Amino acid sequence: MDHNVINLIKIQKEIQLKVSESNNRIKMPEIVAVSKTFSISNILPVINYGQIHFGENKIQEALEKWESLKNDFKHIKLHMLGKLQTNKVKYVIPLFDYLHSLDNIKLAEKISLEQKKNNKSLKIFIQVNIGNEKQKNGIEVDQLESFYKKCTNELKLNIIGLMCLPPHNEKSSLYFSEMDELTKKLNLSELSMGMSNDYIEAVKNNSTFLRIGSKIFGKRN
Ligand SMILES: *Cc1c(COP(=O)(O)O)cnc(C)c1O
């Protein structure tokens, strides 16, 4: 069997175990297989195994790989994870189904405008700067509620949840539980957090979309 598929099955089993240990307090999250830098030949076996959600972080690369793949596999859901410039929004809306990195109002306004032209809307996560880091993208926690309200009430965006990248070299669990609380406070249903090195911690804190790359596809160059 394909290596990447074996890796994915191992992760799925591990998560299922955590879910059943919780006596179904935890809902089974979706895995977004993060295929950035990997070629179509690496991705195809994972699609054929039945994986639905895939993630990319660069528009040009995503267009090259996924325009044809999505045409061949119409059930695939594609997730944009990376920083998005407003001038690229027009490429994202037709190709992608989810955006995890909404982090400023200019971008929100541009998405709102472009969606009207395309007759298609993205499912969107607001990226939260949960570690309050200077160099990190994301909405500050104390701005989150007003940003969320503006996106939904004024711009009519389909905000489904929150997303975070916790600070490097720190335990993620405190940040994850804070994200869980923020999600509940805003009455949102989805939460995008957990990567190859901390997805089990994310599962315990009610993540609904785990973004897992290297643990499935191997080390990136
Ligand atoms: C690359 C990337 C991931 C996956 O990272 P791994 O550590 O390889 O699992 C998740 N989220 C975002 C935003 C990424 O850019």
C-alpha cells in the first residue's frame, strides 16, 4: 500500500481512539491533508483511498495541481491555508471551498465583492493571533468579536469558525483551550487547529479540522 495512505490510516486510528476514549464527548474531526510542495503523483493515492479535504498555501501551486484534479474528482474539498493577498482573491474563490486565513478587513471586503461576481461563497475561518505575537498574522483576541460581527452582518461572509497557529516551541494546549472557549463564545461550530506535531492536543480541545501535512506526506523541502 502507498506510504502516504498508510500514514493517514495510522493518524485516523489514533484520532478515533481518542474520540472513543472520550465517550463521545469529542466529535470526530475532519483531517485536511496538507499537500503543499507535493506533486499530483503523491496526492493521487490519497484521493483514491477516499480522502476528501486537501489543503494548500500558495495560489499558483494550487492552480497548477488542483484545477485538473478537482475536475477529475468533483467531491474533493480544497482548503486555502496561507496568507492571502487581496489581488489573489479572484483565483481563490472559483478553485477553493474553504479559507482558513481571513486576517484583515480589506481582505474580507474584497472577498465579499468577488463572491457576488462568482455566485459562489467560501466557507471561512477567521485566523486568530492567539499568542498575541508581533510577527504573526491574525485578528487580536480583543478585536475578534467586532471583526466577526462586521464580516457576518455587513459583508455577509459565511464565517464557520476560528483558526490559529499557536506560538512555536511552546505547548499548544493552553492556546487550544482558549480557542475552544472563543469558538463557543461566538457560537461558531468549526475550529481549525492542530498540525502534525500537536493534532492530538487539538482533538482533546474540540478541533473540528486538523491540518496535517508532513505526518502524511513526509518531510517538505
Ligand atoms: C503547512 C501548514 C500546515 C501543515 O503543517 P505540518 O506541520 O506539516 O502538519 C498546517 N497549517 C498551515 C497553515 C500550514 O501552512
